Amino acid sequence: MALPGREQFRSAVLRYVELPGARFLRALKFTPNSITLIGFAVTVAAAVLVGYGWLFVGGIVFLSGSALDLMDGALARLTGTTSPFGALLDSVFDRMSEAAIFVGLGVYAIREDFSDDYRLFFILVVLLALVFSQIVSYLRARGEGLGVFTRAGIMTRPERVVLLGIGMLAGQIEWFLLAIAVVSCVTLFQRMFTIRDMLNKDS
């Protein structure tokens, strides 16, 4: 199960955001791997801002870094420089970028003047969102290692990025984290059983 209109939305993003951005970066002589590393650095900067309590600014910087992350694969395809190592680098730094912003949110919860119960709730939803998000991504990678390619599930990485960005901009990130945690848990089982069915079909 996927969100209705997801593929149409991704096609529109590819056409109107990724490709124009990739052409611009190509004109500036950037390489795909450099864009991967720059996007990660921008996300780490966003995590630092969030940790200091600047959620709105951190949200803007985070979405900017995530937008750069869209460009590296498109730039690689556009310049004919796709490679297994580039794909590996992109996957690793995607996971590290996501982890960085969750760490920043955890630091924010520790530094803010919350009650003990509310701080516990906040840190708990940060940890659950991080764990379930990483397992969803791991399942995709593990499935590909078994010869099964799927993006099944409601809460995939693009949805997580959008919700994190909106939550920080709105100043209500804890509730968006709770939504990410709950729906990512559902997505985990959706993806696991989709992979099981695909493996059984191939056997």
C-alpha cells in the first residue's frame, strides 16, 4: 500500500525540481558525490540549529539540505557518472543525515525547559521515530540484497523528510515525530510482508 498520488508527485518533483537542479549543478561543475557530502553537511548544520532551539531556521536549512539530496542521483544520471560506490555513498549519508536531525531533536528536548514527563515523551518519540525509520530503510536494502526491489509502505523517506520539515517550521515537531513513529511502524510490517510475498512468488 502506498499513498495515493505518490508516483505522480514524485514524477512532478523529478521533472520540475530534480532535473532543473541537476542541470544547474552540472553547469557549476559539481560532482554527484560532492553534492552528497554538501547535502549531509547542510543537514548537520540544521541539526546543530535545532539542538540550540532554533526549530524554524533549522527546518528551513534541513529542507534545503534534503533538496540537495534529491539532486545527486539526478546529477549522476545526467552526467553519466553513476557508479556502485556513488550509490553506496548516497545511501550511507542519507541514513547519517536522517540520524543527525534526530540527534539534534534529542538535544533540543534535553536543553528545553520541559517538564520531566514531557521531556521523557519527547525523547521517546524521537527514539521510536529514528528506530522505525531506520528499520524501514534497512528492509529496502535487505530486500534488494535478496533480489527484491520495493518501496512499499506509507511512510518512506520522502514522507519522513516532508513531515520533519513541516513539524519544525510549525513548531509542533513532537506530534509530527509521533506520527512518523506510528506510521513507520506500520510501514515496517507492510514492507516486510511485501518482501515475503515477492520472495515466495519468485521461489
